[in-house]
Amino acid sequence: MAISDFDLVLFGGTGDLSMRKLLPALYARDRAKDLPAEGRIICIGRDNKSDEDFIAIVEKDSKPHISAASMDADVWQRFCKRLRYVSVNAKEAGSFQNLVKALRDDPQLTRVFYLATPPSLFASICENLANAGLATANSRVVLEKPLGRDLASARDINKQVGRHFSESQIFRIDHYLGKEAVQNLLALRFGNVLFEPLWRREWISDVQITIAEELGAGGRVDYYDTAGALRDMLQNHLLQLLCIVAMEPPVTNSADAVRDEKLKVLRSLKRFTPTTLAMNVVRGQYRAGHVNGVAVPGYRKEEDANPESHTETFVAVKAEIDTWRWAGVPFYLRTGKRMADSLAEIVVRFKSVPHSIFAQQNNSTLPNCLVIRLQPDEGLHMNLMAKTPGDGMRLRPVELEMDFREKFKTPRMEAYERLLLDVLRGHLTLFMRSDELEAAWEWVEPILEHWEQQETDPIPYNAGTWGPAAASALIGRDGLQWREEA
Ligand code: BG6
């Protein structure tokens, strides 16, 4: 679907996210000829600057985030012509008149207000937009995470933004939903007959979802120390992946059909009590160690870090979904900074064959396992048992492998490219609805409360490892291992 003419307003337009992700993503879509010729990008900052000065900043801070291979001087010139800079103070109603003057007054035009700002500014920006007459039927608002720090603050954001924009105008970003491999998971589950009959407690023994990063929290400790791994990654990215794995087949691919099913999963997650929490949640914090052979400091020694910080940089959870399909199937979720490797993957392990006819001949059959790789490569691996060629009947595991980059040579799209196009087209499927956001916070809140009451330190783990030993014990109690540790 072609994108119609737009004014895209980036609040936080001089910030890190705009420079590193949003502007490069928009450049990439411009280069791919997805943007209409007249579409404009209006970046907001507090200082007074000319368009020329702002473009010089973009040259310096954003251009380096575009790969040399995709840099085309003519397209870059064309892209820069779309850019405008407007000075607005989010908390000063009067300054929104600068924005009114810069926008085109045409009800046919799509207007997007992208709030790449701290959430504490969402309410005043939306209110000031409305007071300036800019919250019109052709407007959309995009909210960047963190979308709250607990249930009450998430509800408050929903309420404040909802005063001026209807739910169909609100795009809550979780960039994991824009990743190619997550889309592929939908295709895998609902574009094939093969998996659906097996995708249930009768045949699946457990699911592991891991997002591990070698990167530390250095450079953004200010934010990270107020969030931690649970708020930063688990409440959003990991739970969204869990929803896509566990949801019932939606009736269509429409936004509400998909979001209704995700919501049911979030509402069916078994609530933790203080007793079950102690057994099923592990939090850790990295100490000094080596990542890829390079010595790195511990979290408390990162620049500007609080030397007594209790913030967790790792969390592992055993979750359960109370539905007929999933009752009794553990979903192990884990994420951490400064881990042994950078990867994101979903591992679906099937049950063992009900009766092995080979047992007598010393051939153990291993359970089948499907691995959906999101990062660094996108692919599928499936473990099957096969006969070793030659005399006798010996079985051994073999891997079916598919690398999506090799299979499809077409150019890739970054998550933000896809999500920005969807905003401009008005497609909401890959964005969280208000009730989903609240349901996710509702489930994690007892964990946050428990940690606050306990005031205990997270368990230390050495940088460059797979986290605290307690995370291995969490899954080990069920007779299992994390895939990387198996
Ligand atoms: C962000 C988190 O949402 O996701 C970061 O705030 C994290 O802490 C990042 O590093 C991971 O995203 P990706 O796409 O690099 O896996």
C-alpha cells in the first residue's frame, strides 16, 4: 500500500534514538522509494536552530549510522531536503505555535507525532498538541518505551494520551515486533499445517526464550539504573515474544484480531505469589569479567553508576500459562547484559517419543527441538533423529537448518523501518494496545514489589557468562538445561 503525503514530527528529534535509529530508518525507506516526494520530517528540540544547523548535526550524528553500502549522495540530498527543525518546549503551550506554523494545514495529509522523549513528557506534549488544535482526525501519535515503570504509571500514560487521541491513533512501539524473525514466526505458525497440531501441551515439553547481550549498561546507566532488566526487556520484548509463540490462531491478521489473542495470553499467565516468586524468578547483576577476551568492569563500576546499586542486569523467570493448550508447559524466559554471547532465540522442545522401539539396541532417541533464531542471524533449526548410514540400526540427531538471509536474497528491513512504514500507513497490528500494555505490567508488578520489599542484592555473575548459577538451577530443577549450557 502506497504511503500518502505526511508531516512526521519527531519530538526528541535531536536525541540519541532519532540520530541512531529513526533518521537512518527513514533514510533507508526514502532510498527504497517508499516515501512520497512531498513527505516532510520535522524534528523538534528545545534550542533555537536553523534548518541548516540541524542538518549539519544530522550529518555528524546520524549519517555515521548508515552503512557505506547504502549511502547514496543524491538520495541523502533528497532526504535532507525533507528535514526541518522547529524549537518547541514540551511544557510551554505557547511554543507549540512554532509547530502550528511549520505544519501544513491539509486534512488529507497524515500527521504523525512521534514521542521519542521521556514518558514524563507524554502528557504535556499531548495536551499542548490538543490545545494548539493539532490533535485532529488525521493525526497519529507514536509512544516510545519505557511505557511506564509499573502498572499505575502505564495506566496514567494511557489515560493522559487517551484524553486527546483515540486508541486507533495511538502506536505503542515495541521494536521487537518489527523484527523480521518475529514476523516469520507468525508465518511459520499460521502459514503451515505442520506445526499447529503439535503446538500444545500434548507434544511440547517446554519453551525457552532468551535475549542475551554482550553489551553492558555503560553509557546509559542514568536510564538503566531506574529500569533494570525486568522493566527494560522482560515486561515488553520477552513477553511480546511469548505472546506470539503462545497465542491462539487469530481469525485474521488484522490489528485487533492479533492483539485480542495476545491479550488472552497475558491474562492467562499464572500470577506469582511471594512463595512461587522465590522459586521461579532469578535476578542477577554483572561483576567484572571478560567479554570476547576483553576485560570489562562490573555494573557498579560503570561510569556514573551507583556503587551500591540493586538494579538487576539479568533476569530469568519460569512462567506458566493457565490455558487448556499450555497448562503444565514451562516457559523459561531470560535476558541479561554482559552475557557470554549476543543472541535472541526461541527454543521449542517437543516431548520424547511415547515408546522407543530402538531402546533395546542402545539407541536413545532425543526429543525434537525447534529453534527460531532472531539474532544475530535469522533462521530455523530443527533437530530430528536419523539413522546413521551403514550396517545396523543406530540413530543420531541431525539438524535441518534454514538461514533466512541465504534463502531470501532480498534486502533486509530494520525493525524501525518496518514500524515507521506501518505508522505512516496506519497499520496497528505490530503495536501494543492499551489493555495489552496494562496486562503485561499487571503480571510483572508482583515481582517488582517483592524485590522492593526484600531490599536484597541481585546475585552477582561474572561478565561474559550465562548469568548466575541460580538461573541454571531454576531450569535444572525440572531436569532441563538452557540450550547454550546443554
Ligand atoms: C532496548 C533496550 O529496548 O532493546 C536495550 O532498552 C537493549 O537495553 C535493546 O539493548 C536490545 O534491542 P536489540 O534490537 O539490539 O536486540
